[in-house]
Amino acid sequence: MTILVYHGKHGDEYYLVDTPERMDAALRTLFTQLDEDGCYGDKDEDEDAALIRLARAGDIRIIRRLLNHHRDWEYEGWDIEAAIDPL
């Protein structure tokens, strides 16, 4: 079993990502949250503007790319970790 751990400003958040569908849903949720928090701002003239528009439209490949690129930035960090299933 795997989980995505988002290391946010107000503590960690955990998402179950044991299927490709759950992974995509977790990444979309995380991107939306970070975007609403202003991490991607209004970058209309930035070189990433086209990518951000595609991510906002739900393109999972671009969402993955942006989240991976920002993974080590303050309040945007996340990891995939194994969870122990006691059964």
C-alpha cells in the first residue's frame, strides 16, 4: 500500500495512492490546493504560463511535471511512501 505525503505549511496531509486512479486524483487535488494557495499565481507572461493553463484544465501529465518540478520548494514538498498493512 502506498501513500502520498504532502508536507504543507500547516502539517502533513496523507493521500492513499494504491491505484493509478487514486494517484491521479491525489495529484490533481494537490495541484488544485497549491494553485488556490497562490503557488502558481497569475503567471500569464511567465515561461510556465502555458503549462499552468494546461494543468488547470486537468492535464495529468502536466500536473505531474509541475508538481515534480516544485517538489523541493517550501510548502510544496511531497513524497510517496509505503504504508504498513498489518493484515
